Amino acid sequence: MTGGRFGVHGGQYIPETLMNAVLELEDAYNRYKDDSQFNSELTELFNEYAGRPSRLYLAAHMTKDLGGARVYLKREDLNHTGSHKINNVLGQVLLAKKMGKKRVIAETGAGQHGVATATAAALMGLECEIFMGREDTERQALNVYRMKLLGACVHEVTSGTATLKDAVSETMREWTNRIEDTHYVLGSVMGPHPFPTIVRDFQAVISKEIKEQLMEKEGRLPDVVMACVGGGSNAIGTFYHFIEDESVKLIGCEAAGRGINTAETAATISVGSLGIFHGMKSYFCQDKYGQIAPVYSISAGLDYPGIGPEHAYLHDIGRAEYVPVTDEEAVEAFEYLSQKEGIIPAIESAHAVAYARKIVPHMDKNQIVVITISGRGDKDCAAIARYRGEDIYE
């Protein structure tokens, strides 16, 4: 990466009003990222508060059932707040505090990033406001309540499709209004530079741990590491320390929704094209006029119409493979992992489990696949029950 670019992707396509805030953030991040006190504070938060390192678990029943490679699960669902989101949030909120900010704002889709931001703000004594699309507040009502319980103010966004992309737009607008005392805790590896780099660096703890833990358990590198991809933070975290290891295959699993041959999909690499949106150049789902297309997935956390610039670059150079997974496949995998291993995964993570079910049986028994379970599935139970025709209370 040079100057905030990954190949042609990335950059800072933002209004003049935000330029100072972004430059201030870049300067602060460059100052603190190698600062020993900052890093020891962050490590202590990871270990003592978030519960890291998360476990690398051999899914023996799934391995036996699929009859191919050994399957390990990286258990980000065991983190405090129930997902990988806490890794990035603890880093960014600590950084905001060092910068003297009094207030943090964030967008959220599935609500996990909102909950994590509200959690870290409560811990560190900062004001917190969360922007969430109305569509998502309805399907993730429990997370809305959790954010409010943690002291955050939740704003319902009704513009556009009232989902994640609109929440991002609204949060950026809000940041423009109050730059001096506010930090925008962006939740994924997207947006203007330096966000894709900052979020990746805080999430890279995932692949760092996978590497160390697998060396301890198996004495070698995995053959495949895989994760679900929306904006792509858990996936880039899973990939990062393996990018130089060419023997390790990197697979990102996108939300195909009702199928990539329909309009109701969010599989950006499969159906998207190069564009500029939310401050970055990358691939986006667009219509023939170059307008950002409405996207759909059963997963509130994956229905974003773009993908982070580093993923776009890894796709361009052929280093990572991105595959579409439908709602139906993800729901089946959600039920499968619950019943085979007693682990209820987030519906987002279930997209990666679904693709593993396709490839693992065709691999050798001496090969190893690691799937990142980016979050736990409590938040999705009502939605999956509805999908299966059963109405349960949140």
C-alpha cells in the first residue's frame, strides 16, 4: 500500500469539510500505532476486558461429518459483546481518548459494531451516538436495546433503503457537523484512508493468533483460511498475517442473498464494478447509470453494496478468492453448526461455514481449514425462525 491506496483502490474521496478530521486522525494513528504505552494499554484491554486470545477450536464432529480436511474454528464469537467488532472498537476508542475527543459516533448494520462501540464508550467515559437504518433496527431490536442500555443514543435512519449504507452516509454527515470533539468509529475496512488501514491493523490480531495457535496445535500453517465478507473487517483480520504465505489459500464468502442472478444480492465481487462511494474507490453494486444499487441479504451485517479497498486489491492480484453464498445456504449452515458442534454462529459467519461444507469434503484428510466465526448467533434466532416460517418473540 502507498499513500492510502491498494493498487487503484482506496484513497480519500471526501468533502473538504472532512479533510482536516481525516488528516488529524492519520497523524494521531501514525503517532500511536508504534507507541509502547498505547500498545500495552490496548493489549491489556484485549486480554483482560475482551477475553483474548480467542480460542482456535478443532471442530471434530464437523470434520468427521464432512470427511475431508480438518476444520478449525476461530472463535471470535467468544469475545466480550459476542463478535470480532470489539477488537477494532477498543483500538479506535482508546485512540479517540488519546486525541482528546469527548464523543464517539458510529454506524451499525447488524448492531454488533454499535453494541461494541457503546460498550467501549461506556468503559472509557465518552458520549456515544449510533446511526442505524430503520430496516435494521426492526430486525435487530435486541441490539438496539443493548446499545441504549449501555448509554448510547440510537438514531434511526430512514433515508434511502434504511440499511447499512444509509447509516454510514448519515454518520459521515454527522461527523462533518462536530469534528472538533468527535471521532467517527468506522466499523469496517472501508471509507477514506486511513480507516481501511486502522481497522485492518486492529483486526489483524485474529490472523496473528490463528498462526500462533495452529503452530502450537499442528506445527504448521493452514491450507485454507476463510471468513465472511461484507465491508470485510473480520476477513482482512483473518487474512492479514497469511498474505505473504502463498501456500495458504484465502477465501472470502460474500452474501449472495437470493442469488447473484437476481437483483436481491450483496455479492460485490461477483456482480459489482469499479466506483467511488463513502470516501473510497473500490468495487460496488451499481446500476447501469453508476448509481449505488439497493442490495439485499438475510444478514444485516453483510448487506453493504461495496467491499473494502484491500479486498478489492487482493481480488485483482488473485491472492484471495471471493465466492457468493445464498441466504438458503447460510441458513442451512447456521442450523448445521448449531446441531453438529453446539455453536450457534452469527448468520454472517454462517456464510463461511456454508462454503466450507462445499469444499472440505473434496480436500485431503491431512489438510487444514480455518473458518473465522466472526460472531455469535443469538441476535439472529428470531430472523432465522421467521425465515423458516415460525414467529418467535425477540
